[in-house]
Amino acid sequence: MIIPSRLFEGDTIGVISPAGSPNRERLAVGTEWLKQLGFHVRLGTGSTKKYGYLAGSDDERLDDFHTMFADDSVRAIICSRGGYGCARFAERIDYELVRSHPKVFWGYSDITYLHTAIRQKTGLVTFHGPMLASDLGDPDAPLLSKQLFSQLFQPMSLRYDEHLSPLACISAGSSEGKLVGGNLSLLVSSLGTPFEIDTKGNLLLIEDIGEAPYRVDSMLNQLRLSGKLNQAAGFVIGDFHQKNSDDPDSLTYQEVFHTYLGGLGKPAVSGFLIGHCAPNFSVPLGVDALLDADRKQLWIQPGVM
């Protein structure tokens, strides 16, 4: 794996919108927060453009991505928001450029597609964390969401237990592996493509928003049929940000998780505040991690050097 360098006060952070277009007011708030931390901020030329549900054309969004990676004065890249669109240019990314100019890359939701593609094509560790406009630009952004940005300043191991949120053991045991994954629907959409998620021996993180239990059931079943669940070392289940179905006959999320993950003989724990939630616990992807389902604890190695 390629571990990016830590950040220092005075460094320049690039902001891009590889999927949807951000709210400009909230982007300004998030940008000001970065400046207050002592960083310079460089907005991509297409970071606030709008083309339907996209932040500019595929060419414009890809150009911002390449420009920020190629510029060595930019020490980190933070995505303004998610939405949809990253997969539209994934096959056109210059992965050798990314490999030869490694740096912090941060985001979640639709950015899951880029996390997976970048890691599997280059080995670069990236970060699943709250974004500048959609999360950090909220005047009421939780303190924890902001505090965890500090993991970029020095190598820092992370530990998550029930002091942060109630956790539920779906399947007992403990296992080590590289933490991979992110948004469940994006992971499923990668199947059958050159960027298909590799779960072999890895701890698989899943989270989503606005999906009914039957939809989560369908997506987990697709991962099961493709062999991805059986190949994984364990499962870190983040926030799904929706109440269980109003249908009295519906299965609950927990019942769905037990159906697909409970009988694999691999540790699985749900309830992590990772994903479309506030606070949003940011984590590096591609680093070694340990999941102890019996103690309901997750340890994650540092994502910077």
C-alpha cells in the first residue's frame, strides 16, 4: 500500500466535485473552516459548476481530478459532496499519475467508487470521511466529525467502541484485514467492471442511505452470489440512515444483516457511525484493521505517514 504524507499548517488543500454540484453557501462555510485550521484552499475550476445532476461534464470533473493530483503543491484533495457521477469517468483516470503523486484523498458516498478504483489500481490509502459542503459546511456539524480530521496531521491509530455509539454483534469472533468498502450501492455497482470490489481477506465496510430493508437485502444477496461476502474476513456495518420499513411485514435491517452475515463464521458488528450520519466517523481505507465482535471494538492503523 502507498500511505500518503501527513498534512502541516500552511499546506494547500484542493477541493473538487467529482459527482454532484455542491451548495455554494455551505461550500464557503467548509472552505472557511479549512482556512481557520491554517490551510490554503484551492477550488477546482469546475468545483461549483452544474450540469444537470452533475458538477459539470465528465471531462471537466475528470480534468479537476487530474489537475489536483498532478500539482505537487496540493497536499490533499477533499471532495465537496457526493451525489452521482464518479463511475462515469473511472476508466479514463490516469492511475499512473495518481500512483506517482500520492496524497490524501477524502470523501464518501458516491466517492466510494473512486476509493475502490484508486486503491485497487494504485495501492493508495484514501479516506472515507465527511465532505466539505454536504457535511463540514453545515453550521451544526458535530465536533467529532471535525476532530477526526486531525488524523491527517500525524500518524494516529483509531479505536471505535461503544463509548461512541451502541454496537450490535451480528456474528462473533475477531479478524484482521485491510479495511475496504464504503457505500453499499456503489460497491454493488462495481461488480462486473474493471473496478469490482476486492474483498478477499479484507474487512468490508458497508453503509448506505435511504434504502429500504428489501433493497439492502437485494444488494447483500448480490454480493453473496458474487462470492464477495464469503471472501471477506469480517464486516463493519455503518449507518444506514433510515428507519425500518413502515410495512409491518418487512424484515428489519438487523434481520437482513443476520440473514447474510450471521452464518458465515466471520465477525460482523453493526452500529458504527460511519457514513451518512452525524457525527461521521472518518476512517482510512486500505490500512490494516482488527475487528473484535465479541468485545465490539474496531482498531484501525494510521492512514498517513
